[in-house]
Amino acid sequence: MYAFQYWAAALYLAAGVGGVLGMALPAPKVLRGARWGLGLGAIVQLAAFASLHRLEPAPSLTDLGYAVAMMAWLAVLFTLTLAWRIRLPGFVPPVAFVAFLTCFGATLHRPELASVADSGTTIPHAHVLLASAGLAALGVAGLAGLFFLLEHRALKRRRPVVRRLSLPSLEALDRVNRVALALGFPLLSLGVLTGVLWLDARVGEWWSGSVHETWMALAWVIYLGLVVLRLGGRQGPREAAASALAGFAFLVAVVAGAGVVS
Amino acid sequence: MKILLLGMNHRTAPVEIRERFAADPLGTMLQKLVDRPEIEEGALISTCNRVEVVVTTENPDAARHSLYDFFSRDLGAGRGPGAGELAELTYLRQGRQAVEHVFRVASAIDSMVVGEPQILGQVKDAYREAVDAGACGPVLSRLFQRAFATAKRVKNETGIAQRPVSVARVAVDLAKQIFERLDDKRALLVGAGEMIEAALSALRDHGLGECRVANRTVERAEVLANRFGGTAHGLAELDVLLPESDVVLICVGGDEPILTRERVESSLEGRRGRPLFLIDIGVPRNIDPDVHEIVDAYLYDLDDLQEVAAANQQERRRESQRAEEIVYEEREQFAGWLVALQAVPTIRDLRERAETIRAGEVDRFAGRLDLDATQADTLEQLTRSIVNKLMHDPISQLRDETDREAGLVRLEEARVLFGLDERRGFTADEDPEESDA
């Protein structure tokens, strides 16, 4: 049952180690291999999801371990899509390591079974998929923000690491941040919306006042503010990077905290 | 066979001496080199930082004198220093040291700027010239091929060539850390001096898009602008040009900064956070240092660039230690190959000697035995088989041991033990026992 997941985790780990080596040596071929490893890991993890989905009864979509693993998987896909057009050498190792941890972590606990998959409606599926995709994109924005701040600081301190395979340029990181925010926020919004619809279908109310709902609503409002500031041109690249990083940290705290509480 | 190298470089001789020995034309010089009787193969590496002659010879003493003579008489054409002075300005390497030196040169470990990329191309050119002139035989061909392979390994396995060490290249790399691509960027050059030109040239080589040159005298700006396909402007237009620029290179005279913090701040308004990279190579500085405190402006002056270049140079030197290990490995492999190559004539001599003895002894005894054709054939086969079996182990030892460091010693021992050198005139009619006695 877990064979695909173990393989995916192993590939992610190899990609992460390869990415670190490729950056440190620096060796472009190793780094390219790491990117392929990441892609292969994503394919194997897709097979893992498919095999889990075919189980009777299937693990619940709302199981935190699997939801986070799916989020990391979507982040891998998002990163690979961006890397197609933008040079992002520094992104492979952190994304691969996060994917490894989530993929491997999901195999360590016994998931909840079938409570949602058997509910007979597509809304829970849509909620989990959309919210995970939104979180993944915003995670990539946060990572781009972190790299931007590191590189900006190095350049301002006039101690840049000038080498062939350093982090992506400030301009590229800012572009990734903008694209990820522009894509992640609508997905997150749709995730919130489908969450409300699911709640309505389940308990006949749009708002139950749970910890998860309250904090997620707050996170959504914060992101709305960030999007308005960013797309309205009232935020420079450095502020946008810091906001993306802080926003994602808050979002992770909300999702993880609410999961633990519930 | 021995490999010898005589050379002078930037460390042993100043440029005014080195330039007198520049090999020109190379083909003619190579011909003069290999025409010398004690030289078997030869190649000449002649660059602005070094002049080196590498040869193979069977007579190292004579070849050494011949190389000094070639240096002063042919390369120097009498313009250079005398033979006594030449010894102080040059270095002589023999055997493994010579091999190691060629590998270090090709790998840019011995260069003035460690890791510089041009030297490998220059060594390749030297090899090509030697081949074209018919001066390069199997040993030097192998030496150069291994030198190229070593250089490739050093480049791929170490960071010796990765960090830029010239101010212009550092500026380019910094620009690449700020901007995703340079071909859609606009550069503004304030001044039209040599430093500006060098930096602009490096940026253009890396795909910089549009460039505009502003100078006090527009005519001088036009000269530079025309060379790089840009437009020329006067300094009065700076406030219009600055907001549209992404990279600013500045080097003009004057005691007061031309670009103040206020001026740069106002030019950044309306750019929506688009970064501005400013390179101030003027002394005294032309940009107010406070400009660096503006969030979206990245200001580097000459000292900053030189500091980064020096740090990179340091890093390259550290990496060169790893490169030396690779050179050592490759040198040992080459030495093994050379020993193996030298084993071939010894093995051939040994076989010939054994066969001469066998054939002689068979002839001597076949007459006494009155053998028919079948018996003579059997005797022939029998003796051949005995000799082959006896020779098998010594020959295998020689062939297999040749890749070890002691291979050359073993070859020498074999030649003495089997009397391959002293007894070249030995015939089967002579009794070895008697002649030894």
C-alpha cells in the first residue's frame, strides 16, 4: 500500500541531496539531475495517491498527513512549472526536502478512513484540492520571499556570493512571488468558498465558529490585503517578499494549529 | 626517453624580456627545434605570460644544452640575455616535473590569474601548430591529450574557474544576481573613459540590451556610443535618462558626486520597485554612498568590486589545491603509460635474444643428430615451447610491472640481467659460459 510513497519519498530525498550538492560544488549536471528526480518523485507520488484512492475504504481526504503531503506535491508541480521558464536553482533542495518529509511522514501514521470519501458529494474533494493548491502556491511565494530577503541582504551588505549557481536573481524571485501570489490567492479563496459550501451541506450553516474557520478567515483577509497592496503597486519587491514569507508562516500556523486543536 | 621543458613566465622574467623570446613564426621555430639531432619531438607554448619549449629526447644532457641554445639563438635571435643570465630567467623541468608543469599550465593553475579560461585554448593552439609542423610525435601527442583531459577534470571537479576575478566580470555577475536577464535592460554610461568601456564591453558580452552614453563632451560620448551601437547624450540629460535606466556605470572627473541620494530617489519614483544597479568606478567617487541605503538601489564602487574580486581570487586559490591533487593523479597515470611504452623495446629485445639462442642451439645440435624432416620439426617445436615457457614469466612481469613507479628500475634490471645492451653482437656460435668467464 505504501510502496509508491516510499519510492516517492526516496526520490525526493535524492533530489534534495542532489540539489544541495549541485549548488555547493557547483555542478550544473547534478542540479539538472536533481530537478529530474523531483519530477520523477512527483509522478511516483501521483501513483501513490491513485493507489490510495482505489483502496476500500479509502483514506479520508481531510486526514492532515495526506492533505499536507498533497500540498507539498502540488508545490513540487508548481515549482517545476515555474522552473520551466525561470532559472530557479535554489528552489529544488527546499521543495524536495519538504516533499520528502511530508511524503514520508504520511506513511508513518494510520490515516482516517473514508469518512469524507463516502459522503457522496464532490465538494469535500474540491475543498481539499483547491485549498491545498492555494497553500502550495503561497508556500512557493513564501520561499521566493525568503530567498529574496537573503539575496537582498547579501547585496546590501556587499557580500554577495558571486558564483555560477547561486540563488535566482532578485528580479526572478520577485516574479515568482508575484505569479505565486496571483495564482495562490484565488485558489485559496475557492478553497475557503468550497469549505463554506461543505459546511452548509454538512450542518446546514455557513459559519460554525470553529477554530479552523475563524483563523482561516483571518488568514484569507490578511492575504486579501497583501494582494491589494501588491497588485495595486503600493508594495515594493522587498516588502512583498517579507509579506509573502510572513503570510505563509501565518497560514501554516493556522492550518497546523487548527489541525492539532481539532 | 625523457621529457624536458625549458621556459620562462611572468614569475621568472619581466614582460620586456619575455617579449624578446616570443616565438614568431611558430612553425619555423618548431622546425628549427626538431632539426636539432638530440631532440626527437618538440612543442612551443608562446603566450603573453609564458614562453615554454617541451621536448622528448634520448640524450637529456645534450638536449638540455640544446634547449638553452635554442632559446638564446633561435627564439631570442641574439636580442635576449646571454646564456648565463638566461639560466636565472628560466626554469628547467625534467621527467615527471615536466609532465606536471604542462598539466598545471593547461589547467590554469600556473596562470597569473588562477583559473583563467584562455590558457587552455592557447595550449591547444600550441599543440595544433606542433602537429602541423610535424614536430609532435606519439609521446608529446599523448602528453597534450592528457593535459587537455586534466584541464577538463580540473574545470569540472573544482571551482577554480567559477568565480569572476576581474572587476568588469564581477560587475556582470552582480548584475545577473539582480536581474533575471540583461537583454531587455537599459544601461546608462556616464563618462567615456577606458574603465567604462571595459565594463560596458563585459556587460555587452553577456547580452546587455540598450546602452546610452552621457558625457561632458558629447563628441566623445558619440565615439563610444557608435562602437557599442548606443546613443550619445550630454550630462544635462541625466535626469531624463536615469529613470529609464536599469544599470548605471559612472566614471567622470570632479570632486563632488554627480548622483546624489535625492537625485537617485526622485528617479526611482514611479518605477514600481524595479531595481537600479549603480556601478561607480570613478575616483573620487561620482555617486553619493548614501544611495546604497535606498531599498531598490544597489551601489557598488571600485573598492567594493575589487574586494569581491579579491575574495573570489582567494577562493580560486583554495580550489587550486584540489586541482593540484588531480594534476598529481594524472601525472602518475601518464608516467605509468610512459614506462609501459618504454617496456616495448625491452620485451622485443628479450624475445629476439631468446630466439637467437634457441635457433643457434638447434642448428648446432641438429647437424650431429642426423634428423629427418619430421624429427627436425618436432625438435623445432620442442625448443620453441621451452623458450616460450621460460620467457613467459619475465615478459609478463615486465609488462605488468610497468605501470608501477618502480617500472623503469625493473626494465633497467632486465636489460642488465639478460645482457640486452652489452651483448647486442652475441651469436649462437659463442658459448655464453665461456664469454662470461
